[in-house]
Amino acid sequence: MDFGALLLTLVTFAPLLGAAALLLVKPEQKNALRWVALITALVTFGISLGLLAIFNPADAIRIDLPWLSVAGWNVHYHLALDGLSILLVLLTTLLTPLAILSTWTSVEDRVRQFMAFFLMLETGMLGVFLAQDLFLFYIFWEFTLVPMYFLIGIWGGERRIYAAVKFFLYTMAGSVLMLVALLWLGTQYNTFSLPELIAQRANIPPQAQTWLFLAFALAFAIKVPMWPLHTWLPDAHVEAPTAGSVILAGVLLKMGTYGFLRFNLTLFPQASWEFSPWMALLAIIGILYGALVSYAQTDAKKLVAYSSVSHLGFVMLGLFALNQQGIQGALLQMINHGLSTGALFLMVGMLYERRHTRALDAFGGLWKVIPVFGTLLLIVSLSSVGLPGLNGFIGEFTILLGAAGSDALGNAWNQIVTALGVSFIPMRSAGGLWFAGFAALGVIFAAAYLLQMYQKICLGALKAENQNLKDLSWREIITLLPLLVLIFWIGLYPKPFIDLIAPAINQMLGY
Amino acid sequence: MTTETLIWLLPLPPLAAFALIVLFTNRSKALSHSIAVAAALLSWLGSMAVFIQAIGVEHLGEHPFHSVLEWLPVGDKPFEIGVLVDPLSAVTLFFVGWTVLMIFIYSVGYHNFGQPAGDHDHPGLPPHGATVHGHTVPSVEPMYSRFFAFIALFAFGMYTLVVSDNLLTLFVGWEIMGLCSYLLIGFWFAKPSARAAAIKAFMTTRVGDVFMLMGVAYLYAATGTLSFREIFFNEEVLKHLAETPALGGFLGFSAAGLIGVLLFIGTIGKSAQWPLHVWLPDAMEGPTPVSAMIHAATMVSAGVYMVIRMFPLLSAGWEEGGPLTPAMTAMAFIGALTALFAATIALAQNDIKRVLAYSTISQLGYMIAALGIGAYVAAAFHLVTHAFFKALLFLGSGSVIHGVEHGVLHTGNHKVDPQDMFNMGGLRKKMPVTFWTFLIGGFALSGFPFVTAGFWSKDEILADAFANNLPVFLVLALSALLTAFYTMRQITLTFLGEPRTKEAAHAQETPWTMTLPLVVLSVFAIGYGWVGIPEGLTGGAIPNWFHEFVAGTLPEHLPVLEFNILPMLFSIVIALTGLGCGYYVYRNVKAGDPDPLQKPLGMVYDWLKNKYYFDQLYDRIFIQPSIWVSEVFTTLWVDRGLIDGILHGVARISYSVGGILRNDFDLPVINQFIGDGSAKVVRSAGFELRKVQTGRIQQYMVAAVVFAVGALAFFLLR
């Protein structure tokens, strides 16, 4: 086993080891527990940086060992780090320690279990992004459900049971068909290995492709979540503790979009092409719908939650543009969304810790009393709005370019126009631009709801009960700092990030 | 250092100033403004150096200063960003450098630097004055440093926009300015009106921006580049764009036509053209230097700059004298309409800054209309002169307000609105420098013949319209008449006659930091016109340097318009008539008198006063319905009602099915035979987590596995 393979295993299971180490600490020693968890997460982050250092964008770091061989099913322990997964792995290992840092004073109850679940969750997420064996992927996929379920269910808000159950059932229901589909693939082609299946994808009959595509798509679409399968998300977010929301929005949702990219697009290219306009349509509905609902929210966290529906609509649109720009933009936007929405949730959490409410009406004029908070919230909100110079713009712009120039979408548009026989709306070519155009409306709406949120929290008249709020502590600033640095870095000089992911995407598209 | 390096460096000092002030010096007012002014000075120096180099280069249009850097790898071809200084950006740099520097210096005095802190001042509200030895004196702005940080960031955005060699970085600068505009309009954020105005400005311009972004995306999709030179200096590309039907012939547009219209919508938002003009008057809620810099000299001009920059694309397929392209038609129509429409509203405004705001909208309409009829150089010329004289007027109005505020502090009567011109009068004696410079600015705006810059630039537009497009000429001429009229109304009400209030009688001239910029800007408000005097008038004795130089920006040389004395006579008559009438009507307004126009105009006056009710209309047809769709339709009906309703329905059905299974199958069958023993083990293991167990999860997991196995069996055995 070479060094890279060793690191892969280490990065995946280090959090689990940390979770085990927590058992050695007494439950009363809360600070010790926090430190163990934080150090574990930081070590994991360090290992992922090590992986980045030896990473070659043109080639994957891989480990592939036979694991289970039951009833003709050959399940392998097969992990790989390539251009499609590297940024998401780094995002996961970065957000976890930050989320742990954010719980320092907000989680006082059952710290040991909390940290254990949190680290288990990290292993699950990393496994999802790294697994190259369908069965192994499924195990990790389902594994992430359990700790998240408990994080919401135990440390959540008032309606935590409702939210936790809704989250669990929804995701569970979605993944059942995926399980069927991957078992079918595994038995039919005698392997669960993703690269081997991709090599054989031409042998999958078209009709089977369609069904398999849909089975996988359902699981992923719920996770993303795509409209109209999104209603579990706001409930889960509102009830989840801050750290849970950060990971949920920052990483867990990306498992859905990543799933589309890793499995649907690579295994079923024909079906992807056929379904692309429908997926793009749902994505656009999600963009506009999420934004509209977001605008109506009076709870800051719910507002950010719905904004995720809108933002992930952009990611889906980029993916199903099925071209280089669209997918590059989508992958980058997954990271951007993780950074800015993660930061937004952290900041709403900081507000909640101070005032024990997230109702927008409870605030106003905070820029005056807590200027550092006000400034940082402005930057983070603008990053989410997609202001040029910050990360969100690069992602959205690339996605819009991809959608505007998409053959898949343009072709579908032609077919629709031809089928309808509408000659009075002569818009046959460049149909992708229509998709991009509607999506761009979401950019206007994004400014509306985020600025409204900002205005209600930070501008206007100050209420008496907010007069003595404390500004951000050093710990809180340190929590936000890495995210801010990346928000600017990607916004100002995105080249290094694109260079990491571009070769893998080209390879995937067969360039 | 090469000129290219220098150009790269131009936007950086203000950015560094922004960072330094925010991070380190925000507690020291003197240090903060010194850093900001020094940064503006550095950028100004650099701009002048570049400008001087640029005018020394022969055929700068063909050999501009240009340098690129790889930035965002998109697709096969990496996205390059770069800097470019050609004649158009050179003259723009010139006026941007001057106005920005002057406004930075002015801000020091405007925010009462050196005065004591206010008795009851709060960050987020304008200063209310401090008591010293029993007298009330102006107090220093509580967020002084923050103001300089924001305007420095703004200057960075503007310089970035001007030196960009491509639409993408231009758009970046464009949006950074939009952000600063938002922050600075809402600078006194505790005032609800300022807060609302800030959001209105951001959202309205954002509507335009999104269309512009679509234009950018389409242009990129069609040509694979956003670099100005690669598009404009490539005849094949332009020809191709002009001949390809857009989206297969959408509304009969060519690709170039559609892209042009989309980009122009961006300008409509940024330069506050009808129908997206509503944000600019409200933007006057911001401090006056902001109104001068952002909402007169630079940002709103950037909208016009962009369309001038994109002219080769907007006019692709157009030939001198031929039919206009769709984008040009749109510009001619909207520009002329806006010029007249805003000028009429300005007639009935009493707030000294709002008059100027509408006047700005109107003058920007002039430039747009000029470009629409193909008067490329005239549009650029008016852009430059207008930046000078309008910044001068805004700064002058700020000085006036400041002076009257002084009077307000003196009398202690805070009910007197220091911005209402009907509360002024006779200020010429109290504030001589402000008066004379304001007079120069106002005359330039009215196009007072021969001495003012505004005369020459406006005349060039009118002459072009006279020769090429008579309807546009008539509309613009009428607007020019109104402009002269309301400008003289403003000057008369503010400075002439006798003071109408005690406050005006106690007004005071402002400090040198405020009057010096006025003097400098008034030099340009006069002198800058002389570089663009039509050669036909002087018989070539004075060369029309501006036309010569700026026309070189375009790959094809525009012919100089043949000189015609008729439109020039028109402009002279118009300006003098307007000025004369303005003085005549308003010369005798006494305290408490209504506007002399109110009676003769009747209903129309109410319409004008209320800006044709556009705010109310937009509220009714856009804002209220959007809020309804958002709050009621999507959130309540679809999200919570329909989607969650279905979910809960499904849950209820499965729950009752589960109940039946449990009561009629689980309990009697399973529990009787299997289970109780093993259940105990499970129960103790799950003790910790018991509180969250609902019992349903296990059922569903079992159901999921059963379902999966069943489905798999179905597929395999089929």
C-alpha cells in the first residue's frame, strides 16, 4: 500500500478513531471532550492537506482491496480521490473543525455523545465522497443518516422530533430505490466497482438506463434537495443545532449533487442527456421558488435554509448543462455554497446564542453595537448574493455561461419548439440561453431576500434589548476567518481551484 | 515602470486605503482621512501620468496601452483579464481622477473634521451639533472613518471599471460600485428613509444588471471572448454577430442587436434611465459627497461609459445615415424620453439635491440619446463635461446645505429643512465662493453660450441630432430649454433676492476644504469645453482636439460633422431664454409664497411634484404582487399547504397501515412466538437514546429493507 492510499484510509477513519477516543474521557470533562474532538478534526484536516500536497489533478489517488465476497457479490474496499472529489473532501475536513469550534459554548448537554456523533458523521461524509465501490458508497451514504438524525433529534429545537423523523424518512425512502438499482447493477455486471461499471456502460440497455437513472436520481434529488422534494430541509435546519446546520447545508446537501455528478452523469450518459431539460427545469423552479419562499421568511435560519434550495438549483442547472463550463461551475458552486451558507449559519447561530431568538423582527441596527459582526455578515451575505469579487459570482457566472451554451439544453429546446409547432415564437437555436435567462432571475431575487435579512438585522433603529450585545469573540472570529479567506480567494483568483478540478471533468466528458 | 504596469496599479491605492482604514486606523479620524486622500492623490497622479503619456501617442486607438493576465480557466480557452487605456479610457481617467480627488478632499470639510463630537450623536444618524460655550456648533460625523473606507472602496471600483479591457472585469467594478452605492446611500442607516433608499437603489440597478449579465453570457457564448479589442477590432466577429439571427430570430433581432439591447438594459439601471430611474432621486438620502461622486460624476456615468465602450457592437451593421440598429433605436428613444421626462419633474422639486438628481437623469438621457443616433464623440464629450459641472453643482449644493445648517444650529429651529430652496434666498452675500462656483456650474448645465463647457458639449449633441434625427433634436431642444429654466429657478431661489428665513440669513461660508474643490471643478466646468470647439466655427484656428482624439478609439474613423450655424443659434437662444424666464418667474418669491408655477400649471404641477406617480405605480404593480406571491402563494399555499399537505397525508395513511399491522399482526403473531428475549437486550443498549426513539424509525427501516429485497427479487426473477 503506497503512501497516498494510506492517507486515504487515514483521512476517512481518523474521525472515527477520535470518536472512540472520546470514550476514554469522562463525560463531565466537557472541555477535554471538546479539545479531543477539535484536535481529531484538525488532524483530519491536516491529513487532507497532505493528500492535496501529493494530489495530481490528472490522476486519482486510489486504494482498492477485496473486502466482502458473498453470494457472488464482490464488494471491494475501494476509495479514490480525484478532481471531482478533492474539493468536497477538503470542504468537509475544513467545515468540521469550524463547526466543532462553534459548539464550544452552545452545546453543554451530553457533550460526549454530541462530539462522537459529529465525528462519526464526518467519516460517513468522507466515505461518500471517496467511495468508488457502489456497495461501499451505499453503506457510507446510509451511515451519515444516523448521526445526523440524532444530532437533530437530541440537540435540536422545539419541533426536533418532527424534523428528525421527516429528515430520516425522506432520505431513507429516497435511497431504497438506489439500493435496488445498485444491487441490480452489481449482479448484472458482476462488479460494484464504479470504474469497471463505467467501462461497461455501453452494455446497459437504454430502457434499463432510464430506470437506473431515475432510481439514483430520486435518492440524490431528495438529498440536494430539488423542488418539490425539499420540504424536509427547512424543518431540519430550523431544528438542528448550529453545528448541525453548518454540516447539513455545507456538506450533506452536496452528497446529492455529488451523487448526480459521480453516478448519474458517468454511468448513464444517454439517460442524462435525455433527462437534462427536465432536471434543468426542476432546477430553475427550485431557484425561483426557493428565492420567493426565502423572501417570505421571518426566521433567519429558515430564510438561509430556503436560500439553499435556490442556490443548489444553480448547481443542478450547471450539472445538467452537461458541458465543461456548466459542470466546472457547478462543482465550484458546491464549494461556494458550503463556504457562504456555512458562514451564514454560523453567524445566525452566534446571534441566537446572544439573544435566543432568530426572529428577524427582534433585531435591527445591530451594526452600531456589534460592528465586527455587522461587517462580516455583510460580506458573507454578499458572497451568497453573488457579488463579483466574491466567490459566489464566479460559480454562478460559470454556470450561466455553461447553461447558455449547452447543447443538451439547446437541443431539447429545439425539440420542444418543433413538437409544439410554435412558429410564431421563433426561438429555435441557443435554447440554453432561455434556461440561463430564467435562472438569472434568481440572482435578482437573491439580492432581495438577503439584503432584506441584512437590513432587518443590522440596519435601522436599535431595540433596547439589543443595546448591550457583545461583539464577536476571538474564538468566533477564528471560526469565520478561514471561510472569509476562501470567499475572497475564490472570488478574486479562482484559477488554482479550477485547475484542481478541470482535468477530471474533461476526462469525464471524454475530451 | 512601464505605462502598462502603472495602469495595473491605478486602482490599488484606494483598495489599500480601504483595507488599512477598516483594519487598523478606524479609530483615528485624521489618520483615516489622510490615508484615503493620499490614496486618491496617488491614483490621481497615476491617472494624470497615464493621460499625458496617452495623448502623446500617435494613433493611440490602434496602439493602446494593453496588458493581460490569465485569470479564470473556463473551457478550453482561459479567461484573460487585462488593462487597456485607449483614447476613451484616457479621457475618462482624466475626469475620474480629478472628480474623485476633489470629492475626497471635500468630504473632510463636509463631515465637520476638527469639530467636537456631538452631544447626542449616534453612529447611523447625521450629526446634530455640539454645544461649546453655550453655542451650538456643527459636530463631527460619528462614523467618519467608515465613510472614507467606503468611498475608497468605491474609487477602487471606478478605476477598475475604467481600465478594464474586457466586459467581465468591467462588470466586477460595476458591481463593486453598486455595493458602495448601497452602503453609502444607507450610510445613515438608522434613518428608515435612508435604509429604504439603499435597498431600492440596489434592487433597481440589480434588475438592469441581470439583463446585462445575460448579454455578457450571450456575447461570450457567441464569440468565446469578452475582450473589447478582440470583438471590436475583428470585423468578421462583428459582421457575424450582426447577421446571425438571435436565438433563431427572436423578435427579429440579430445576435448583436439582442446583446446590445441586453447590455443597454444594464445601463438603464445604472444610469437611472426611464423606466428604472426611480432609485436615483431617493439616493439623495446619502451624504452629499456621495451624491456628487457616485450619483453624478462617476457611477451613473459608468453606465453611459459602458454603452459608449460597446458602441461598435451596439451599432454593428449600422451605416452612417442608414437605419438604426435595435440597440441604437432603444437608446435614442429612451435617452430622449428620459431627458425630457426628468427635466419636467425637476421643475417642481423644492429639495436642492433632488433638482440636481433629476437633472442628472435628464443629462444622462442626453448622452444616451446622442449615442443612439450615432453621435459617438458628442456623447463622450458631454459625459466628461457633465461629470465636472454636475459634481461641482452637487458639491455646491452640499456647501449650501452646510451653510444653512449652520443657520439652523444658530437659531435652534430644527423644523426648518436646510435642503428646501424655499427656505433659502440671498445666500450670495453670505457664501460668495459657493455662489460664484454654483453659478458657473449652473450656467454650464444650462449651456450658457461660449464660455461654459456645457454649451460646447450640448451643442455638439444638438447639432448632430439636427443633422441626423429631427424628432430627437426637438425633444432634446425642449429639454434644454427646461434645463436652463429650472437651473435658473434653483440659482434664483437659493442665492438671489433676500433671505426668506432667519436660518438663511445666518448661513455661513464653508471651510476651505469644501470651497477649494468647488473652485478647481469650476475651472474645468469652463475650460474643458474649449478642447472640443467645432472647427467649422473657428475655421480651424482652434483644433477640435477632443473629436480628433476620442474618435480614434473606434476602428473606423467617424467623419466630422459638417458645421451648421443653425443648431448653434438654436442652442444659444434656448439657453438664454430658459435662463431669463427662470430668473423672471422666481425673482420675487417671498417667504411662505407657493411656487409661482403652481397656479398656472394646476394639475400638471401635482403630477410633476409627485414624479408622475411612478413610485406608487411600481409599488402597486411590482412590489405588492411579488410580496403576495412570495408570502402567500408559494410559502403558504404551495410549500406548507400543497407539498407538505401531501407528505402529511402519506404519513397519516402509512401510520394507520402501520397501526393495523402492529395491532393485528405484530403483537399477536411476532411477539407471541419470537422476540421478547432479544428485545430486552436491544432495549438496554438503546437506553441512552431512548428519549428520541419514536418507534417509527425501526418500522420504516424494516419496511425499507423488505421493500428493497422484494423489488430486487422482482427485477431479477422477471
